[in-house]
Amino acid sequence: MITVHRIGHQHEPLAVNPDLIVSMEAHPDTVVTFATGMRIVISETPDEVAEAVRKWRASVLAAGLELGGVRALAVR
């Protein structure tokens, strides 16, 4: 999950599943559209969201490698 902030709710973080993000538009606020059809307006820029998604995916991969993925790859 990544954390974003809805416009008008700066002090209330909202955790979203980045795998459900279909698109983001900045005009001028960032509108995120999810696979469910839901849309939210957030204070982060599309670049900030993309960086958060990259970091989240890297952390998931690192955790998987820690749990034994490295050994399995080294054996092959």
C-alpha cells in the first residue's frame, strides 16, 4: 500500500493499493482513477505517486528475496 492525501484532508493519510491504479491526471490537482472506477483527488503530484509506487514495489521484491528467493535464483 502507498499513502496519499485527499485534497482537503491533508492530515488524514489514505492508504491505496497501487496495483489498482489505472491512470493519473494532473489538471492542476492530481486525479487518480482506479480499476474499480473510483476516482480521488489527491495533493501529491503524479511524479510523487509514481515514486511511491516504485519504492513500494522494490520493497515487495526485496522482502521476497529475503524470504528465500535469492537461494532459488542462485541454484538455477
